[in-house]
Amino acid sequence: MHWRFISVGLLFIVLIVDSVFGQQYGRGRQRVYPDRSEFPMWENEDGFERDVFTFARIKYEPHYFRGWDGDYPEADWNISYRLQQLTSMKVNPYPVVLELTDPKLTDYPFIFIIAPRSVIFSDAEAEALRNHLLNGGFLMVDEFWGKEQWDHFYRQIKRVFPNREPRELSLDHEIFHNVYDFQEKPQVVAIHFWRQGYTYHPVPGIENDPDPHFYGIFDDRGRMMALLCHNNDLVDGWEREDDDEGFFRQFSERSSYPMGINIITYAMTH
């Protein structure tokens, strides 16, 4: 009887924890998204509404707590605004969300996946992503830390490109210098970990390799098709720019927006 009570108690705790994390990270929750009118807006020239850059986020079915809508939609709206404000690029004020199997995927040369530790591609998704990238598309992947999360997404991306290996970019690569000139590879940590004094996401084993890594996947002509931003949370600097001035000055202003602008500029010009 004693062990039975303990088992029931442990089950109750597990259910509570699962419920809390599910609500926080996307399983079984009903998120209330902010209103678009609360964020900066702009208009593009009449007749050229489609001749603009559109930030496209990929929606997927998460297998882990954190899902496709991490930092959404604030991050997407903010990076779109900063692109419009800080570059000569004409930008759609309304980013899109779509699945890899959506026939409209080909309309968006730049696509973004967040929290890839939650991704398990279906065969159809893997094929659609492969075709999109080989036909000129570009994928940015952000917000994953440590060996375990890397290993998980590595297995998924190898289903997309079985014969292509991610290659780590050196600091002299153009992507670190084409608009903003980085003297070291940028790294951004989520604001709640930064407030606890961390400079990285404290996942198991991260202490053995806390540095940021940027891996490219290239086609047969040497064109970069995908950029994997490992040991990084660049997108949190896009989302959180109004939450804390110190975080904004240290990360959004110095790393998240400059690197995001570099990546998108590179993707759209190569």
C-alpha cells in the first residue's frame, strides 16, 4: 500500500509538470497572440506588394515541449520591421506561417525553423524541404543547444540530405561581414537564462562546448542552402527587444538583429 501511494503521488507530480510545460511550450495550450496593430507598421508602393521580402516560418508538429511557434509572432514582426528600417530591402509587414508540404512554399525563398529539437520530418516534409532548397531556397535554423539537440536535428537533416554534411563556417565567411562586420561569432541566450546569469542555455553537457557554431549545407555548385545556428537563440533577441533595455543593448542590438540581417541579405543575394 505504501508503494502504491508513492506511485500515485509521483504520477500526479508528473502530470502537473507535463501540464505546466505543455502550456508553456506549446502542447495543449491556447496561446493569446498579440495584436498586429501594437507593432510598427509600414506600407509598400502600390502595385509592388508582392515584390517584397516575406519572412516565412515553418509550422510543424512538435515531438517535444517547445514547438514551431516559439517567440511567435513578435520575433517575425520585429525582424521584418528592422529589415525595412535598417536596409534598402522592401519587406512585407505580414510574415507568413506555412507547412513544408504547402504548395505555396515555392513562393518564399527564405524559410525559418525554430527549436529543431522538436522536429521530426515526415517523408513528405523531408522531400518537400529537399526540393525547395535544391531549387534555390534557403533555410535558417535557430534555437538549439548542446550535443543531444544537435544529434537529434542532425538525424533529421540527414533524412533530407543523406549525402551532404553540414560544414562549420569560419569567422571569415561572408555571412559574418556582408552588412554588419562581426569580429567574433555572435551568441544570444534566452532572456530568462540571461537574467539568471547564464551566457548559454544550461542543457546537460553544454559546459563541454558552450561556444556558438554556424553550420552551412551546400549544393553541388557550392551555394549555401541552409544555415544551422547551433548553441544560439538569435530569435529571442528579435522577440524580446521591448522586455528589458539591458538585454536589448547587449543582445538584440549587437547580435540578434545584425546577424539576422546578415543572414537574410546573404540568402537573398546568393
